[in-house]
Amino acid sequence: MGTTIDDSLYQRLNAGLNAKSEAARTSTGLDQNAFLTMMIAQMKNQDPTKPMDAGEYLGQLAQFSTVTGIQELQQTVKDLTQSLQTSQAIAGSELVGRYVRVSGDTGYLGSNAPLTAIAHLDRNASGLTAQVLDASGRAVRTLALGTQAAGDLGVAWDGKDNAGVAQAPGAYRLKVEGSVDGKRMSFGTSVLLPVTSISRGDATTGMTANLAGGGSVAVDAIEQIY
């Protein structure tokens, strides 16, 4: 989802401007002040009978003007990028404490909140089950979901195992399977997780939402916010 403003465009533009600015500097070999000082000295000491070519000076001045323009534009882009990153951080802070839906099969069982997920059924299925696995891969609960039509199906686990014993809060994996045309198959899932904090990141990684249970997800990979 487009919850953030992608600043990679501005970073790429910055890189391009850096390269152009450096190339222009290399081609002139002098900074602007040094060039002007040298030009004035040459004009004062040139042979009146053989004046220097004015076109060459104008060409050099044009190159220096280009360098100055690039540097000013580069600074403007940097300022804009910083402003966008600040805006992202402010917007991201509003996610803390809220639930987000992200693609995956590992949800979080809270002390007073069930593990909640959504099964994505791309076709009708019968004998549908949602198996809850702990960190060691042991099945602690199997939820019978019956026959369901294609579409998104909400799944919630109350935190109790098959014997009715409450399990410890933490991360658990959900495995959804069903029968389609007599064959057993697995279905993809998304999980609902609370956001605990936001990491600003940089132009490469972008802003990241840190989730309960120790996981994290790029903010632009969040499917929905609750």
C-alpha cells in the first residue's frame, strides 16, 4: 500500500547531480573564484597587440555557471529529501499501537488478544483446517473451518491448545489447508500484528514497522491498517 512517499527518486537524482557536478569540476580544473582571479590577471598582463580569445573565457564562465546551477539544484533536492523523510517519520509514528495486516503465516498471540489471520482461498475448499504451530514446529491446535467458498476467510485462535490449555503469548505459525477436487492443498495467509515502534531507515531500506513478536515489515508492504 502507498502509505509512504518513496524518496528513492530524489536520492537517484542527487547521485546524478553529484556525478555531473564532479564532471564539470574536473573539466575546468579550477573553482570559480580561482578562475576569475586568473582571468583578471591574464587580462591585465596580456599583450595588447595579441589579445586573448574572449570566446575561450566565455566558454569557461559558462561551465562554471553550470556547476553553480547544479550545486544549487542539488542542495534544493537534499532539503526536499530531508523534509520528506521527516514527514514520513511523523506519519509512521501514528502506526504505533495499531494493528496492521501483512502477508505471511506467523502471527502473534497477545496476553489478552487472540492470534488473528486471514486465509486467502483462491478456490472453494472443503475440510478446511487451520493448524497452529509453535516455535519448535509442534502443532498445538487444529481449528476446523469446514467448507468455505473462494475468498478471504478470517481466522482467530484463542490461545488454547487442543486440550483447552492456555499457551504462552508469543509468535505462532498458521498453516491453512483444505481439499479441492479431492486433493489436499495449502492456502496463503496474511496476519494481523500490532506495531510496537517505527524505524526510520534510509534511502535504501526505507521506513520499517517493528511488530509484536520481534518481526518487522517495510511500511509500504503493509496491506491494511486497523
